[in-house]
Amino acid sequence: MREKKPHIVLSFNTTTQAMAAEKYLKENDLPGRLIPVPREITAGCGLAWKAPLEDKDLVLNAMTEAGLVWEAATELMLV
């Protein structure tokens, strides 16, 4: 069984926002990946960006500078 670790999970209001974030973050080699929204979060379009918690500021600052929008940033223990 894999160990759960702290992550930051960014949820989005729309699929378009999630896809734009994924495109930008991947193009700029930022950590994380697009995932289905974990059941602990009851918001959003069904997609979320998951990154290690230690990369929270890096990801949030990059998204802010790029003008990307997210609904919520939630810290969760995930595999």
C-alpha cells in the first residue's frame, strides 16, 4: 500500500479553467497533474490540479502571474 503524503489540490469552476491550468503548468514544467476532484472536496467542475504540498507557493504564484483562475486550494493527504 502506498503512503499518503500532503498535497495541495486546486479545484476549478469550469473544465475550461482546469484545462488552461494544465496546459500552462505542463508547458512550464511545474509540478503536479490533473486529477478527478477527490471526494473530500465537494466543489468544482470535477477536475483538480494535484501537486506536492512543498510546491504550493510555486504553483500558486505561477498561476497568479499567468492570470489563471481556480476555485479553491485545499490541503489533503493523498497517495
